[in-house]
Amino acid sequence: MKRNVIHLTNVASDWENASPIGNGSCGMMVHGGVAIDRITLNEESIWSSAPNTVEHEGMPEKIAHIRRLFLEDKVTEANQWINENLGEYPRIRSYEYAGEIMVLLHGDDECEGYVRDLDLDRGVCNVSYRKGEASYKREYFASMINGLLCARYISSGSFSARISVKRENVLF
């Protein structure tokens, strides 16, 4: 069986390079470097706007027609039909930022053998590297059944970590 794994050897220094993990109702973006691990969170009840209550008559049929056009590789025709027949459609709400967890692990980003894997089949992100004589592994996963987002830190030696949580403009 072929595994669908994204294999990276660079740290996720910004949002665009982060590894997404989620369970359908909440999610996290895993990014940061060796020294500081950053986990940005979102959750399905935190939205960027009010619920969309506008009903559009015949929408299931319209969507089915659009899908047929795309499946027939009629992209230009589909786009034209959408512009002529759907008009303005209210923006779909987006998940809103729920907070960020920062884990300070080391004093610098120097390391050897840095690897970050995102296993798309299992929904697991692994980060591993060596620093000095010790090897480190971080594992991130989500459980839909248990409603959990998890991060696990493993080291072949002893280590300490400082954890901080940032929640700006978030209403719970």
C-alpha cells in the first residue's frame, strides 16, 4: 500500500509552511522551529461572522449542474454559467483564530537531521531531529472520536519546556 506522506527537511518558519492537523471540528497548524514550537488552534464554534441564513431556491440542482460541467471538463462554460445564474452569494463563514500554544524547548534552532513528516492517511505530523547527544521527536494528531488535538514530546535525554498560551480577541 502506498502511503501518502509529505516529507520535509525544513522547519515551518511561517504559516504557509505549517502542517495542518484536524478532526473535523477543531484543528491546529504546527509550525515553528527547533527552539520554539508553535501550534495555532481553531475550533468549529468560533467563526469570523454571523451565521448565513439566506436560502437560495433550487441550489442543490444548480450545484449538481455545475459539478456536471466540471466533470465534463467544461471549466469555462461552468464559470460563465455561475456568473450568469448565481449572482452574488453571501460569503461562507471562516473558522476564526482560537489561540496559540508556544512551547520553548531549546535556546537556539541549531540541530542535525531535522525531518518533518505529514502522514495524510493517518492524520499525524511527526518532527524529529538531533541536538547534541540527544534525539527528539514531536508527534501531533487529532482524534475525532475523543474530540482531541494532541501533541507529544519525546527525548532520548532529559529536557525541560516552558509553555505559553496566547488568546487575543477570543470569546469563549
